[in-house]
Amino acid sequence: MTLDRASAQRKDKNWLLTQYGERSRWLLIHNDQNLFSHDLSELALLQQSEIEQFDKNNAVFLGKDDEFSYFALDVSGLLIDDLQKHLSLCTAEDQDGNYQFADMRKVGPRLEQVSASVGVLARGLCYWHKTHRFCGRCGSENFSVEAGHARLCTNKECKHMTFPRTDPAVIMLVKHTFPDGVERCLLGRQETWPEGVYSTLAGFVDPGETLEQAVAREVEEEAGVKVSDVQYLASQPWPFPSSLMLGFIATAETTDIFVEQDELEHAQWFSREDLNKFAQWGDDVPGYKLTRPDSISRFLVEHWRQLPEKE
């Protein structure tokens, strides 16, 4: 994310109005889907003249760069047929439109990184507004303030302000050198995933525990394996709907796998040689597959594959 969030200026309604006009670009969200070009090659960045017919009272300011100010607008309240009257949308019957709505998780990997990050931010903030329409303290309705980065309770005796929250989740590459001298990593899969896809283990951080404790707990809960030497590597925002993935590498102290079916369908140790035979995410072939290339799980796997094996 390279945008200037303008955290101080966006609270000023007069300043915000100056960001409208020719230098503004608008991202539309409909039922958690982003608007893209007709061939899904680009994120749709509409000019203000193209969205004048839509209610902009709940627009969310995303940030600005040297060229434009960017806003998200959730149009989920409109039917596709109504949107079709204002936008030239591709439909199942007509593929000649200029735009179409699609899931960012599927389209994201083919987008340029900066564009994808803006689209993900738009989706995440719109989802937060949709799921926080009422005050969590008194139950009264609340409304968008601070250019869409907070919601304020309408109850004058409450006036509780809610801000977007991010749920921390750990994701970890667990490794172990076996008696045969081969180092292997632990990967697992959930039953709902595409056939053959295996990923690093992951889970949400519990209240009151450190990230390192969360790594150890989740690996033991999901696969029955105890770990040590937990080291942080990298993070990835994943607002689907509101997570921050914190990536680690850890060393297994035990190797026997015990999978609880409510956590994983299966888990297994794989060598680097094994991974070289994996197909790619989305390949229509039988057998094992790597996770999607834009995921931190894939980053962790590739990081481990490049490490030298211990002699």
C-alpha cells in the first residue's frame, strides 16, 4: 500500500470535499466484489462523472497519491439490473460490457501490486461498514464519520465510536530434519480447499498470548506436533474479511502427526524434492498443488525451499 492515508486531513469535511472532482477516482463494491474491467485485467477506477447518479454520503476515502484521491463506494443496495442502467456491465447473457464485478481473491494475483492493494483496502473497509451498522455497546444505529474510517453511535447517551479492527493470525512453516538427513516441512489441507492444495498451518491469536505462543499452540492443536525456535519472517494484510497474517518459521520437536478433523483434513511432511513435483494453484491436474502465488503461505514455502539444507 503506497497511498497517503491523510489521517489528519480526512477528518476535515471541507478538506475532503476538495478531494472530489476531476482528481478523484472511485472504486465500486457490490456484495463484497470489486468492479474490474471487462476482461478482469485491471481494477476499475471510475471518474466522478461516472458515479454522479450514486449516493456518495457513505463514500470511504482510501488515500491519495501524487495524481489522484481514491474513494470506495458500496453499491450493494442496488440490483445488478439497476447498476446496468448506469454502467455497461458484462453479464452472463452479454459479455460486451465495459466492466464486471468479481471476487478480489480470484482476480488479485493477475493485478499490478499497487492497484491490487487499493482494491483490497476498498473491499475490506466496505465489509467493515456493512457488518458494523449498529453500536456494539447499546445496539443503536451508528453512522460513518472521519471519511469512512470510524462509525459513531447515534445514541446521545452513548456516542461510542468504533474503528476498523484487524484480527491477528499466525501462519507458520514448520521444518524438521529427519533421521535420513532430509529436512522436510509440515503442510496440511482443509476439506473445503481445491483438490490437492496443501498449505502451511495457520490460526488466530488468542487473547493474552504472544505470537510465538500462538504458533506453538496452533501447530499442536492442528497436527499434534510440538515446535520450538519460533522466528518471525514477514506479514501480509488479508482483509477477507479482516485479518493480518503474521508469518513464522519454526522447528518441530516431534514428528508424529495427529490431525483433528475439525481443524484439518490431512497433514503430511514434504521434502524439497517432493515440492518440486507439486503442480500450481489452479492447475487442472491430479496430485498435490502449491498454494496461490500471492499468498504468504507460498512465500513461506519458497523461503524454506531456498534455505540450504543442514549437513
